[in-house]
Amino acid sequence: MTRLRFRMNLNAQQALRYYQGMARTVIVTAETGQRLSFPAEHIRQFVDSSGVNGLFSIEFDDKNKLIGIKRLSY
């Protein structure tokens, strides 16, 4: 199992594209420097009136299948 952390700071207008499904893939850089790509549907739960902001943890199984994303802090 792999767990990585990343920061995301999207304003409300940017987050709306992910929430509405106009953008389908999220690409972020983990704290390790690795670039991660995952379906946008996984951040919809974190969208609020200010956008999507915070430090997140993402977890993958041994076959690199996404298990889940958690917000660690704002």
C-alpha cells in the first residue's frame, strides 16, 4: 500500500470545473515530487464555497488502484 500527501489550492471557479465534471482528471504533485493523476470525482466531496484547499493524503493499493483521499488539514 502506498500513501502520499499533496496540497491543493483551487479557487471556487477552478473547483467548479471539477465539481461539474468539465475537468475529469486531477493532476497534482505529491510532497515527494511525484506527479499524481486521478479522476476528479474523488475531490468533489471537498469542494466548498471557497474552492478546494488543504493538505490531503491519497492511498493506493499494491496495484496502484486508488483506495481513497482524506483531507488532513486546511
